[in-house]
Amino acid sequence: MGLFGALVTIAFGNDQFERFPWLFGIGVVIAAGVNWYFGRRYNKRPIWFDWPSPKKNPLLARNTFCFVAMDYWSIPMLAAGVFLIGRGLLRIP
């Protein structure tokens, strides 16, 4: 959200988030997409380790928050982004 906000502010001025409140929801939807992409990519990568056995064993890396994989946190983020876009378009305070 920070990068998106900075780009909008640089390109269009400081008051854009006040004039168009749905832009914050767009930033959250973009953040959800980035979280999904990198979460899926990181959680699919195997880690190879030499444990007591002489052969190498793969173990999938798990990037979690509150015992839920990070890529699945994108679903509530997407829902929050859609809610914020709808609230901004309807101008609900």
C-alpha cells in the first residue's frame, strides 16, 4: 500500500485519496495480489536438509501467520479491498 500511495501522490498530488476514497481499496487489492504471488512462490520451494539419514530429504517451506499460510491471508485482504472500494464509491463515511 505504501508504494501505491507514494506513486499516486507523486503522479496526481496529495489530495487524491481524499477526493477518491476508493483508491485505498485498490491499494489493498494490489497488496493482496502481491501477497498471494510471493506467498505461493515461497511456500512451494523445497528446503533440502541432511538430518540423521545420509540421504537428502525435501521439506516444504511454510511461511505462516497465526498458523495459516501467508498466501491464504490474501483472501481476507481481497475481501477488505473490495469492501473499501465499494464504501469509497458509495461515499459511506
